[in-house]
Amino acid sequence: MSSTSFEDLKDAAVEAGVVEATAEPEALPEPKIDAQGRAYATGKRKTAVARVWIKPGAGRIIVNDKDHTDYFGRPVLQMIIKQPLAAAERNDQYDVICSVKGSGPSGQAGAVRHGIARALTYFEPSLRSVLKKGGFLTRDSRVVERKKYGRKKARRSFQFSKR
């Protein structure tokens, strides 16, 4: 084996024209903040759509003009919407205001979580890698399958009778 380092191989590849030389790593995109100092994002899950605004504050989460503990009664749903803030270690730094419609409580909680994660990346682009690694920026595309004609439900057939 020869004792060439990775840097030597990289230099040789640049000289040969196989690889383009990179001067510096890509700069982070600019934060997308409106005139009121808020970042806006849309989150989706099943048929629920959440419009989310975040701004610096004490950590309050308001959903459809109610506190999140009143709107989402189950502790699991309350935990779900706080996951992006916990992963980014920003629990008590941002106020979240969102309006959500469509689907049921579980779908709405997933939509709010997706919207919060996206709004955080718009407010602080450096958090993108942390939220992406946690899977919060991926839209969960699972939706209910439609009912087919000649069937009782989407896949369930009518009971077969031999006689």
C-alpha cells in the first residue's frame, strides 16, 4: 500500500478535472421572518392542515385560540407537539400560535408538530440538521385508503355464502 493521504488524492482529482474544487462549505439560508418578528410554516398530516407562527417568547403554545393542554386533552398528543422544540432544546424560548383544521386529534397533533418543525427551520436555519435527523421535517404521507365499489370497505369484501 502506498502512503498517500486523502488530501493528495483529492488534489489529484481536482487537477484531473474529475472533481470540482470547493472553496468553502455552503452558507446557511437567511431566516424567513415577517414584519412582526414571526416565522410562518404550514404543517400537514392525514387530512389536517396546520398554519403555525412562532416568535420569541415564554414557551406558550396556542392552538385555535385555546391553550394546547385544553385543545389536546391526551398527554400523548401534548408530547407530540412539543417534540420539535425539545429536540432543538428551545422549550421555553418561543411562543407558538397555530390554527388547525381537518382530520381528527391525532392528525391535527401531527400537523402542528410538522408545522412547528418547519417554522423553527425558517426562524433558525441552523436547526435544520437536528430536526431533519429527528424526522420532524418529513411529511407523513399516510392517508386513509378510499372505499372501492363492490366492497364493504377499502379492502373488506362481503361475506361469501356457499349456499
